Amino acid sequence: MVAQIEIPVPRFTKAAHKHQIAAMRAFDQGRARFAHLIWHRRGRKTSLALNLMIREALKHPRSTYRHILPKRTQAEEVVWNDPNMLFSYLPPRETGLWKASISNLTILFRNGSRIVLDGADKLADARRGIGGDGFVLDEWAFHENAYVYDGLIQPILTESKAKWCWFITTFNGVNHAYDMYHAAVAAKSPDTYTDMMRASESGVLPQIELDRSRKSMPNSLYLQEFECEPLTGDNSILIQPAHVERLKTIQHGFTGVRRIVSIDPAFGGDACVLMFIENTKVVDKQILHPDRTEEIVGAGVVMGSRWNTRNFIVDEIGIGRGVADGLNAIDGNFVQSFNSSEKSDQTDPLLLNLRAEAWWYTSQEIREGRVAPIEDAETRKQLCGVLFKVAGSGAIQMEDKAQVRKRIGRSPDEADAYVMGQWGLRNTPLVRENDRWATSGGFVPAGAGMGGMG
């Protein structure tokens, strides 16, 4: 005999906040056949949707509920694999009320109902028909387009008024999710529930966490992620021109001297950028159009010799691996290999890869005035021309080079070299502890001569 169980489980009900309770009540009263929930990051919208689907699956035999994220990999990582998500809200496994099928990310209930996790990318690619009684389009603003709803789900909803669909998300600029939310608000349909939950009003997140996020993030991004105001236009530029311009008014003093040559390699007519940076200041820049790895290695050695450093950082993607190996083969060189596509482990804020982490770090240093003025006009333009977005996983993602080139007519190679150099400069040794930097005239060594290699 199965012991009496409580659905939703106490883990959800005992911690439910007022917005979750209100949305569930609206559903039960028939006011949320359609729901548009614009809730701030970490507002527990996914946990609400999972508990609603679990309850409905147990209540209605032989029913199907689909939870769809932008990508299937997200469905697996964010909902299926996370121990605090789907499986933490199901009835205890020993009740025998359900079993899991990991091959198709499905929970099969003993009454014949099921919950299916999926990705819009796979559904859209297959253009295959699906069935269901209830649908949750999670991170709706981050779906590439509205096809899965318009082409696959909406026709199913016309079959019965008992079928339902919820759209849950934070904003991601002004796109289909933004338009649908405001259209629903204006329509005031009796079966459509709309709710916007801002972090400053919800009380879900501690104020100390909000203060930390506000300090570490560009204001426009903070407003989108936590105050539900979508990024538009120039607000999606991570490094703002005003912050770069303000650097000219700041006096910089450094204890010791750090130097590095940053190399963004390229072949086939693309620009290969070499940049010498000394205590955050770009002192020298060279643009090459090489045909061989050896040309880049040789140019790097010459630049390092000219400016008395053996510290290098190289983007190792593609041909960069050969450049890094060539510089490493020379005794005395210290070469940092920078894999821009490597996954970032930084979670506050959540960053997609190492390139995003380096850009984020550099943007913070510029905002806080901890770098020297950026005198090169082209570098300034490129730094202030690369956009960012929030991926469906909630991670910050920088616009890739191909998109930048298509949008503004040039690749941001110089900006990437600058960002990579600032990132690598942190890990270079001091030349001498008592050397110092004077913003008006460059290095001022403490005594005659520059001393040894940096």
C-alpha cells in the first residue's frame, strides 16, 4: 500500500513565494490557460512550472506535458541533471509512482501520464509533429524564434480548451517574448495570466546578493536580468564609450612593472594583431597579414625583444596553437595559451566561456578606472562595438567575430588582442618591485637603465 503523499511536495510548498502561489491559484481558477511570467533571474520560475506539470500529470491519467528549453542540452543539464530541479520535486522513488527514461528525458507515471523535456532546437530542426496537454516554454525570450509555438504547439491548443501553455522567461532584448507579453497585457483575456516580478520588489533574493550583482554588472544588464527591463541598442555594448573616455581623467599609479605581448593570430588575408601592453597601457601595435606560423612567431619575438619582455599570451584557437608552441620552444619565454572557447567556471556572473570572462574582466577594469587611457582610435572603436547577450542558460555570451564583421564591416581583432592582453597581464611577473609607471611619460625606472627581462 502506498503511503499518502503530498503533491506538490513539501520542498516546494513550504518555500513557495507569493508570485508562485498566485500563479498556481490563477491556473486552478481557470485564469491561466496561457501564462506569461517575466520573472527576474533566479526567481524560481522553472521550479514552479515543474511542480505544476508533476501535479497535473498525477491528476490526469494518460496525459502528456512538455517542458521545452531553447536547446536540448539545456533541458538535460539545467532540469534533468541538476539535483535541485526535476527529481527533487517528484514523489519519493520508493512509492513506485514513476520511472525515468534518460534516453528521451521522460518521466513515465504509473497512471500512463508523462513529462517530456526537450529543446526547441531539435523540435524546430525536425519540424515533427508533437502532442501534449500542457506546455511550458522555458527561457522563452532565448528561443531563436517563435516557430515551435506558432508551428507546432498552437495548432494543438486549438483542439481543446483544456490544453494549456505557459511562457516563462526573463527578457532578452525586444523580441518575440517581449511583444507577446505586452500584447497579452493589453488584451486582458480572462484565460491569460501575466506577471512581471522584479527583484527589488519580490524579496526572493537577499539584498546583499542584489547589491553585489549591481556592483559587478553593467547597469543595463542588471536592469534586464533583475528588474525586467530589456536591453536595447547601445545598452547591449559591454564596454561603454563613456567609460573609455573617462579613463583620460584618471591618474594611474602602479607598484612595479608588468609587460606582455598579446597575439591574436590569423592567416589568409585576415589581420593578425600583435600588441605590446605595459601596465595596462598599449605601447606598441603591429598588424600583419602572414602566410606562415613562423612569421607570427618571429614578429612576436622581435616585439618582445624591442620592449624587453618574454611574456606572451596567444589565442590558441586554430593556428594559434602552433604560434604558442613556437614561442614556447624558445628558452626563457613565458607563454600563456588562451583558449577563448574554453568553458568558464565563473558563476557570478555566469559567463559562457573564457572569451566572455576576459571581456567581462576588462569591462570591469575599465568601469573602475584601473587601466591606462586607450589612445589608439581603432582599438577604442572595436572595444565599444562588440555586443553581448544572455544565452538561454543565463550565461553572458560575447558576439562572435563573424557577427561583428557582418554588422560593422570589420573583425574586432584589435579589441580581442587588447582584452586578451589585459587578462594575461595579471599573471605576468613584476620586472622590479620598485619600478613605477607615470601616466604622462610611460615608464620611470627606479635608477639608471631598464634592468632585466620582464
